[in-house]
Amino acid sequence: MRRLAPQDLRIEAEEARLLILRMLRGGRSGHVGGALSCVDILTTLYFDEMDIDPLEPTRPDRDRFILSAGHKALAQYAVLARRGYFPEPWVDTYSDLGSRLAGHPDMHKLPGVEANTGALGHGLSIACGIALGLRLQERRSRVFVVLGDGELPEGSNWEGAAMAAHHQLGNVVAFVDVNDLQISGRTADVMNMEPIADKFAAFGWKVRTIDGNDVEQIQGVLAEVDRDSSSPTAVVAKTTKAKGVSILEDTAASHYWKPAAAEMAEAEAEIRARIQLLSLQAVAR
Amino acid sequence: MTAAPELVDPRKTFGQAVTEFAADDSRVVVLSADSGVSSGFGTFRDRFPGRYMEFGIQEHGATGVASGLATTGLVPVFAAIAAFVTNRNYEAFRNDVAYMGQNVKIVGRNGGMTYSDLGPTHYSLEDYAIIRMLPGVVVLSPQDPGEIRAAARAMLTHEGPVYMRIGGPAIPNLFAEGPFVIGKGRVHRSGDYATVVSTGPATANTITAVDALRAEGLTVDLLCMPTVEPVDSELIIESATRTGHVITVEEHYDRGGLSAAVSECLGPLRVRHDAIGLPHQHVITGTYEGLLATYGLDAQGLTRQLRDIVAAGQPASTR
């Protein structure tokens, strides 16, 4: 567990955004909108919160991270690479034939990946199993999950919600990345699952609602989590789809994107400028 | 007149075998979807309450939980009605268990059409077919109480995902209890005219039928297969090469399951293969005995079917 200043986390998240875009170079395409909306959460978890060791990625008492919304793999790859789980140049093989980095994560190919997600609605149940296994073996580790708001209509999520509450899995923390968009449009129009916070609360979860693109709020909510509590924690994280890339922000089209060279240059320049500004601010402090 | 054979409850036999194994292996945990006690785990629950986990009626989520538990080094056993732990949870079985390669044991009880009065929602006549399509998953279908015990131990010892189907009604002892090797069948009768390959509880009636034919002079090889996937292709090919005619018998649709596994391994041999099982339709309801008789899977029906098929497979001069 490391404790980074919020400004350092912001810079780290922007560096991860650059890596996300780098994986789309050379005419590649990917689920960039959701990756960009959740990357501040993943950065905070991997750099500031989780008890992990990239050099010993299968240490039995590590904290676990499950990306239920597996299509946001670009974010996980970027953060795992930044965190030192694998050599950064591996990201340049994204989606290549036989690559360790495919459109959805594979635990047997990439260190740091804990589950083969991709089909939606699976992560919470797997997380419950891990949490139960850890508790049975008297380990203090926690299990963090990122769900997408678009996957909430999958009924299996609510099987997971019921199980985590019934079995009093206080060591489970689930972020719902509420970016309000899915491939067909606004989640509220496609299948309205609001009020999301009330639903988790009704199942018996402790619920917090935050700005999921604000690392300080993410740090704050994580500081409140009590692993010895009898309730799992749901964090309803309001985010912006494709956060940080102005030409894509808050568009359904960002869900799966194949950038043109000019678009890529513009997006990268925007992020680099922000990193420069954040770095100057950090120094000024 | 011989005494009626002693009949044994397969679910209790299974639950007891797992419970005994678990006494020496604390990694074994049992998952219940309101299904544990009726799967034979009443004693397990009482002896190891911390390792008995209840999830209520939901098989998809519980299968995901089993995968998560296995990632921490435990050996989860999830048993419920066969139809529900192979269909309702298929995506979790496919992705969370098979694709993730987790050491999860899923056991379908009351398999086949043993829930005869409850109807097609409660039948599993496609489970071998759909589960054997998941790479790396072993499909076990033990044939008598001794094999259920041995298969349970083999399943728990095996590192990797396993699906095991057992029935519901009491079944007779057929074999002397011995070591169980996943993927190995047994030669139970030897003969000349055909190779009969059976699995699961259908084997009991198949033995009776094969012995009735023997009395008529129609001798066959009877290969009893407690593993559907990977099937014992070596044994099958050895026998089929000699007899030139293979007949599969199973309480499953007559396609996709054991018949398909056997057919796939026979490929290059170009021997005749007939499949006895349930016709590919939504089968009727009633008593179990009534259903077996209706579809020709009771001892009498199998005798008739095997006689017709074996006779038809012979050159006219020998009929």
C-alpha cells in the first residue's frame, strides 16, 4: 500500500490515459470510452490503495481486483504496465495475433489479471467467491471490483449483490462506473437501472456516491472502507465516458473507437498538455 | 430365483464419499443452491459448517463463486439438479470455470430423466453434449455406487474442472470396487458380434440386455464408460476394429453425448455406429420406469433394440 498525493495520482492517471491511446495506434480499435471513464479509479486502487506486489503477483494475501466490465481492459492493461506488472512495451502488442493483451483480460496470459472477464455480469460473483475463500483461510485481503452501469441489467449482478450482503462480505468493495452511456445510447434510455445506489442499499450494501473521475474523492471513499464491517461497500462513481479526450467525451461513439491519425495526435496532445500543467502545479506546491 | 439386488441411493453415496475425502482435505468446500442436503451433503454440513456455503436458488452466481473460491486454492464442489448446473449457469461454467481453468467440481444430480414426473424442465438429456464442448472439462458419468465413490475421489484429486452426473433413484452394485482412472473404461463382457459402449445408470440395464443376448448366442463386447470426456478411445478402437460395429447406450439424447464422443474417435475406422438414447425431442413425463420402457431403455427394450441392431449389422448369411 502506498499513499500518493492526489496530484501524483492525477498525473499517474493521465499517463495511463496516454498508454490507453498508445494501444490504439497503428489502426487498432478498442473500448476506449469506458477505459477512460474508469481509469482514475483503477489508478487510485493500484497505486494508492491495494496491498499488492507486482513482483509477486500471486502472493496469497494480496488484495484482488476484478474488472467485471472486462471490455475496459485497456485501462487495466495501462495501469498494470505503469505499476510494473509487465514490461511497458507489451502494450504495443495489444490485439495482435496471440497477444497477451486481447480485447478482454486473460489471467493466464497477463500477470496481475485475476479473472477472465468479458461476458458481463460475472465479476461480482467471482469476487464473492474470492472473498469467501480469503475469509475461510483467515486472510485479511480485500476484493475490489469495477462494474459498468451498462452491465447492471444482467441479473447475475444481483445474485452477486445478494450473496455479498448475505454472507457479510465486508472485504468486498464494488465500484459502479456510472458513465451514463452504452453502445446504443444513454443507459437510462436503453435500460434504466436507476436508482443504482438505492438498489445496492436495498440489498444491504453500504453505499457511497462520488465523482469517479476525482482521485481525491476516490481516496476519500476508500479510506472509509472497513474490511471488518458486516456489509460490502458499493461506490456509485459518477464518471464521464471517455474522460480526458475532449473530442470523445460523453459520446456513445467513444464506446468502441478506431482513431484516425489526426484524432490520435489531438487526443495525445491534450493529455500531454494536462500532464505538463499538473506537473508544474505539483512543483509549485 | 435370485434375490433382488440391493439398491443404493446415488446421492447419499456421492455425498458420503465427498464428506469422507473432505475430512482429510480441508481445501474441499461445498456450495449449495438450496440443493446441498438433497445432494447428499447433510452430514458434510453438520461436520464442516464453515466449509458449507449456502447461496439460495441461483446457479449462475454460485458457479462464479465456485470459480472465485478456487482461485484462492480451495476445491469447491457445487451440486444441484443436473439441468440447472449445466444450463442456467452455462456461461459461468464456460467462462469462469472452463476458460479460467479453475479447480471446480460441478455435480449434476437427478440427471437424465430421473425426475420423470417433474418434466422436461428438470431433465438433463443434453448435459454430456454441452459440457463436453468446454475444453479442459472432464465429464464423468459413474455407473454404480462403487464407481460413484471412486469417481468422487478421482474428481477431487484431479486438478481442473470436472462435471459429474449422477442420478436419483436407487441403483444396483454392478462392479467390484477398484481404482478409478479418469478417461478409462472397463471391458465388462466380451463377444464377437458388436461393441456395446454404455455409460451412467443406463449401464445396469445394458448389462442385463447383453447377458440376455448372450443366452441367444449373440455375444458382444460391453465397454462400460464412467468417463464421457475424454472417452477411452483406445479401448473403443481396439474393440471396434475387431467387431466392426459399435452401439452406444446412454440416458441422454442419442446425439451429442457419449454417441458423439465415440463417433469422433471412430472417425477413420469407418465402422458401423448405432446410437441408442433418447430421441431428439421433448420427452414425455410419467414414472421413471414408464419412461424407460417407452423409449426402449429398460432391460427389455434394450434387449430388443440391441438384438435388432446387432442382427441387422451381420451379413445376411449369418442372420
